[in-house]
Amino acid sequence: MKRNPILFGILTFFVVTTTSCKDKSLLPYQNDKLSIEERVNDLVSRMTMDEKISQMMNSADTIARLGIPSYQWWNEGLHGVGRAGIATVFPQAIGMGATFNDSLLFVEATAISNEFRAKYNEYQRQKDNGQYKGLTVWSPNINIFRDPRWGRGQETYGEDPWLTSRMGVAFVKGLQGNDPVYLKTVATPKHYVVHSGPESTRHIYNANISDRDFYETYTPAFEACVKEGKAYSVMSAYNRFRGKSCSGSDTLLTDILRKEWGFSGYVVSDCGAIYDIYATHKIVTSPAEAAAIGVKAGCDLECGDTYSHLKEAVEKGFITEKDIDVAVKRLFTARFKLGMFDPQNKVPYNNIPYSVNDCKEHRDLSLTTALQSLVLLKNDNNLLPLKKDLAAIAVFGPNANERDVMYGNYNGFPSKSVTVLEGIKSIVSPHTKVYYHQATNLAGTAPGADQALDLAKKADVSIFVGGLSPSLEGEEMDVQMEGFSGGDRVSIDLPASQANFLKRLVNAGKPVVLVLLNGSALSINWESKNIPAILEAWYPGQEGGTAVAKALFGDYNPGGRLPVTFYKSVNDIPGFDNYDMEGRTYRYFRGEPLYPFGYGLSYSKFAYSHLKLSAVRIGKDDVLTVTADIKNTGVRDGDEVVQLYIKDMEATSPRPIKELKGFSRISLKAGETKTVKFNLNPMQLQMINNRGEKVIEPGSFEVLIGSSSADIKLKETFTYKQ
């Protein structure tokens, strides 16, 4: 009888994964007693070139004769397991940045990776290797949110390299786990590098920037995630950098990433980025040449199918099979590290049960994160918190009872969620009348504004829930309306339909509270002058409505901080396609912001005192310890985010106005004092001088301690000497 090779391969894989400890005749790659390197080398040596190439695209084929199952490398986990059915949906990444709490983010990422494993384990039982059902997670997005017009800025942790680095490292560590042998999942920081819009030109744009901006702004988070976080994958970007595709740049992928930073994992291209090398960047004229450029530069895996031309590239001499071997070995090393070729009982993460997914503990954690992400922008005359037993409340706005707006993009789907309207109704007294009317669309029209205003006149207070939506801002979208273009924004104002209704609502004479759900900064100039209370809630995840209601009615004291600058006008900053940092973000913006980076109010007040430095002079081997006392002088318990900035007082080259180099979110009971401690490493003083060299210049530095980049409470000076 003729043997069925596919069936034989499946049976071989089953035997390998269940009897490896007993079978003395195992091939080296099947022997889990050998090192991963030995096993990978043996496995790849047995593969034909066609088989190798079949493993280098995101949909990797089955190789039945070797017992290799198919695998889908494309999986999303930006703020929860994405696009794979029911999963806990945490606040969008920009909201995580607003928590200024990397310890909390580590806990969240651990929960996300547990859900990934729980789902993967179940999919494996069902023999389902489909898209979004694997363990290689294409997150976090650690690009710098340099311009508020970028629609994908919501996916990032904000505009600051240090904040992004700390949050990125925490997320990577939480995703990958702490087992000494196996990875729980593979984290993939993206998009490497110098990538932050416009969406309309991302396939053709060539970023030419200074070494200073490259090393001081765009790469620090990637370096930290690789060196400290030990990220085992990196995703390369669409655009060019200094003429070379970021997905085909030996400078980026080999010289810097591997040689300079010591990266040992694999690189995956953004989806279609290898195609772009010849089709849109027009660096070469054929897919075979583009594929060769990608692999030789160090891009091991393609999201797309241009690598299907690699055999042609070998035949034409553009690349060698040895080059292909390097990439394939990196990919299989990752799969072995995930335990995909080891006995079931040997990999500890295989024991994570499906019940972990969408469990109560994770839903509670989503609420905790949402609460910590809330930023109180304004609270004149202590309008907030509102009393729960008001006679009547009117709730308006396009985001008040909209579920999808809370999820952001790259999201999963919760088993249950709470809108802002639902959260308000659940928290107020049973005797409080809650009126609701949408009043206006997100943009374009204001249906029923007159009826809404009639309701406002009956209420003690009006709560307008507006802002933006993932349907307006996001990745390369087909959106063309006033203020928006292709996923990006042309204007950073609140859409006119909402702004116009708010003016009428304020003129109605009753107090108004504005709640914003959005993924990027808004120039709410009129609103800031005329509305007494404003709460920024971002895209707050499945428990967002509960979180907003708890903050509005005093069950929670907001303590989040802005991870981006809120400018007064788009005219205050350079053009969107200008990647130079001068004039952007709190580090280089010399104008007056509407709300500064790091800003956020509380229902409490905090006093800063007793700033102490461990030394007035440090050298290259010293660590400077900085301490300060923080006291809650209010009557409510609350959180304070203590921020440490550094100002270079004697630089011989251009330097930022100030730079965040430490932050600590602390909880203080009313009247309580805590001492906050920061350790400042001399490497945090490193800069790029006018000769393009990385140096730490001797001289004086000012330590600035405050509650935002603009509200500095304490100052002290130290000197660095070589």
C-alpha cells in the first residue's frame, strides 16, 4: 500500500511530541535533551530550499515529512488578545501611557500573555493553526507620537522616549514571561524605526533626520526593549530611512540592531513592506531583488508573499541559500523557544487553562488600568466630583452610549462592556433622573440638538461625552471628511458639530462636564475656557464606562497624566511630514501649550519638599540617588505622579529644553507623606554631539522634580565629571 506522506508526517509529529523521552532512535531535532541550537541546525539541514522559503512568510506551510505543522506568525496583542474572539480588552496603549505606571503595565501584559497561552492551548487541542491564534505577538507599538495628527498615535505610549522605553520594557517582559527555558509568547516591538505618519505616504516616505534625533528620540525605546526587555522579535517599518527601506536596511537591521545592541531574535517586516521595496519605493525593479534585499539586510520573516520569489533570487545570484538558512534558523529558534516541538508536559505554559481567558480577575484589572489612565484636565470650583443624589442629570454626546469607541484599534472583543451612560446610570442614586440624547454625531451633523437642549434645562448638570473615535483616526483608513484624512487628522480641533453643540449647551446656563474619548491630543481652546470640568478618558477599554462614572462621582480620585502635549493649534508645530524634533513635544516646543506633557489634576493637593541628591558631583561609574518628600495635603486619598526631569546647563551641542528621566506613581492617604527615590545613571545623560558622537559631556545638570513638565516644584544641581 502506498504511504500517504501527509498522514505519515502528522503521525510522526504526534509521536515526536509524546514519546521523545523514551524513543532512542529520535533524530537530533526531535531530541529535547539537546540544545535548541543543535536541534535547529539539524532540522534546517534536512529541509529543501522550497521548504525553507515556505517558512519565511507569515503563513508558514506544513512540512509533513518532518513533522512541522503550519504556523501563523501574525497575531495581535496591543492591549489584549486582538482579533481572536472573546478576550479581555484593556485601555488603548495611549491610555496605558497616561497611567505613568510601568509596574501596572507589566501586570497587564502578564494577563494578556496568559490569555494568549490559554487560547493557544485550546486552539492546539482543536488542531487550529489559523491567523491570530499563535504566540508571536506583534506588539507593542513603541514609535514616538511626535505629531498629534498621526492616526496611529493611539497605539503608542506617547511622545517621550523615556516614558515609552519604560512602558515598552514592562510590556515586553510581561508578554514573554520569566521561565528560564521557554518564552510564554514572543513580543515584537514595532515599527523599527523613524515611523509615525502620515499614513498616506508611509509606503513612499524617506526619513532623513539628524543622528541626534535618531539616537536621542527615535531609537531609545527600541534599544531598551532589546537590551533590557530581551524582546525576541522586532518589526521593521514601511518607510525608508536615509534612502534604504527600513525592512531592507543593513544599517538598521544588522549594524545597529544585531551588532550594536546584541539582538539575537528574528525580524519581521510590516505587512507588505518587502513588496514596497520595488513597488512603491522603487529601490529595485523586481520582487526577487526586493526579497533578496530584505533577507540579506536581516529581515527574516515577511508579512506578505514577496519572499515566495526567493528561489528565483537564488537562481539569479541575488542571494545564496546560506543567507536563507540564517533567517530560517532564527525563525525555528523562536518556535523551539516557545516549546512547539517539545513534549506537552515539559512546557509550563501549556498548563494555563482556557478559563483564564476573560476571567473576572482580568476584567477587574481592565477597570484598574482604565481608572489609572483617566486625566483630570480641569475642575473649576470643584464641580467634580458630582453628588450621586442629584435630582436630574442629562447625558449627551456621540460617545456616551457607544461601545466600540472604547476599544481603540487592534482590539479584541469583550464578553461584556460598560458604556459611559451605563456607568453613570449604575452609580447614581435610584431617585436620580438620567436623561440621555446623542445630540450630535462625531463629525458632520448635530441631529436633535434642540430636543437635547430641552433636556439640559431640566437637569442639574449636563455631561457631554465626545471626542474622537477609532472610526475616524487609525491606520491607513478610507476616511475623508472635514478635519480628517485617511486615518490621520488635518485639524486637531474638536469636530465642529460637537464644538457647536457644546457652545449651545453652555449657554443653556447649567453646569457642564466634558468627557473626552480619543486617542490623540485635541486643541479644545474654547472648551477649556468655558467648560468648568474636563476629564480625558482616551479609549478606556471594556470597563471604561465604570471607570469614568467612578471618577465623575467621587468613587475614584483621578491621577493620570498626559503622555502627549496638547497644543493650542496645529499651526503651532512643524509640518506633519517633517521628522525633525525641533519645535515638537515638550522637549523642544518653545511655545505655550494648552496642556503640557505630564499634566493632570486630582481631587487632592500635594506638597513637595526636601529634595536631596546623594552627591553634588558624579563620575561615569557613579549612580546619583535623588529623593524628595511628597505629602497629600488634601482631604481625599489620591495618587500623585512624581516626575524627574534633567536639564543640561552647559551643553556644547543643542539639547532638549528638559527631559523626563524618572517617574513614580504613588498612592497617598489624606495627610500622608512618602519619600520618593530615583536612581540616575550617568548613561541617562548621554547625548549626540555636533560631530555625531555619543558622549556624556562634563558639566552642570539641573534635577527638576515636579507634577508635570511645566509644573516644577523642586530644583537642585549636580556636576558630572569624567
